Amino acid sequence: MIPNCKHTSELLSQAQDRSLTLPEKLRLELHLLICERCRNFNRQLEFMRAALRRYRDRD
């Protein structure tokens, strides 16, 4: 089952705090292949993570 956008955004957020299971990763990747909006959301999350890391490590 390919998750919908809501479930995908939840998985992307959860991936920040824990390792996803193999079935979760596969469903997530399948959805990202077909959904441009979720790919964009994922890029935004990655950008924010990188910005926060740079801010934290600036000293």
C-alpha cells in the first residue's frame, strides 16, 4: 500500500527522530516517486535540518 500525502508527511517527520522500518521506507520511497508535493516537502525538511546544523555548529 502506497501511503497518502498525510501519512507520507508524518513518516518524513518521524524519520527525523527514529529509524524507519524497511516497509515504511519502501512505502515512503514509492510515494515520493509519484508525488512532487511530498518531494518538495522533503527538500524543505532537509534544508531546515541543514540550516539548523550550520547554526548549531557555527561556534
